[in-house]
Amino acid sequence: MAEPTPRRNEPRLRPAPLIFEPAEAAADPEHFFDLESIEDPRELLARATELTLAFRAATDRAVEFQAIAAAQLADPRRFDRLTPAGIAERAEWTEDYAKKMVDFGRDLLRGAEGGGHASPADPV
């Protein structure tokens, strides 16, 4: 299960800057944020750790936005509301995961505090 995401009243970690990947560099399967060019293992560990933390923070944030969107799409007040099955189909999730994301999104929209509600497990 994923780690809990920070609540609205907790400070967010600032991710490391993700250096722009030019198209020609991204086309090279061995190229990854210029890590392959770092020879000093201490520097390599530091930069790789920064990137790992940045990607984790970005993933957590993106999951929160997915959950909010799922909750909004499932809102019974919407005339065009989607069922969990419809949300699952759009997001390429299982229906059970879509239900968890709707619940998580509702918690986020309510600003739930201290409930210990972690983000749902990965959908795969």
C-alpha cells in the first residue's frame, strides 16, 4: 500500500527540480536525467535520491488529483455522473480500485483530518 499523503494542513515536501529532457536525449534508452554521466558515486547517489523523492512527491500529488476527479465524476448531484465501473474504464483501473479512489477523493474534498486515510494501493 502506498504511503499516506500529507493532509492540507501539513507542509508538502518540495521535490527536486526535474531537469528538462530534450527529445533527442529522451530517445536514448540509456539516458535518464543525465545520471549516466555522473561519475562520482556520492554525487550520483545524491542526484538519484533527489529524483526518487521528486517522483514520489509527483506521484502522490497526481494520485490525489485522480482521486478528486473520481469523486467529482461519481457525485450523485451530477446529471452526467459516472458509475465506479465507468470511472474504472476511463482510468484503466479495476472497479474495486475505482471505488477506493472515489472514497479517497471524497475524503480529500471534505478535508478529512487525522483519519489515517492513506491513498489506495496501486491499481494493477
